[in-house]
Amino acid sequence: MCFKDLELKEISCAPHGLNRTNCIIYSNYDDLILKINNLSPQEYTELQTNSLKWVQENTTKNIASNFMKTIQSELKFK
């Protein structure tokens, strides 16, 4: 995955949990191409693995399930 200007995104805005371990963060076309071309095969494999893990953890179903668990937990403490 690639995300332009991720560090400029408001913390409260989606997507959450993206960082340099699971996506390529870039500022413009030249920056993106440079980062892609400089990835070693090992770095590319790690990036793919971490990206897939992020996607699997952040499906709509998982986010909704975690939200419901949080709500239920909060209600138990009131």
C-alpha cells in the first residue's frame, strides 16, 4: 500500500494504524518512485506481509466487532 502525506493526516481521521512498516509513505511522485525502487527484496516482502496483516485486522467486520465489544464493556462498568 502507498499513502500520500500520511504524516499530515489528522490523528483522529482514518485510516488508523498505518506506518512505515505496512505502507509506503510518500510526498510526491518522485518520492514514491524512489522509495519503491530502493526497496530490497526482504523489505518488499516485509511490507507485503505487514500490509496484508493490517488489511485483515481492519476489515469493516473486525472494526464493528471491536466497537461493539468496547460499547458492551463500557456498559458493564456503569
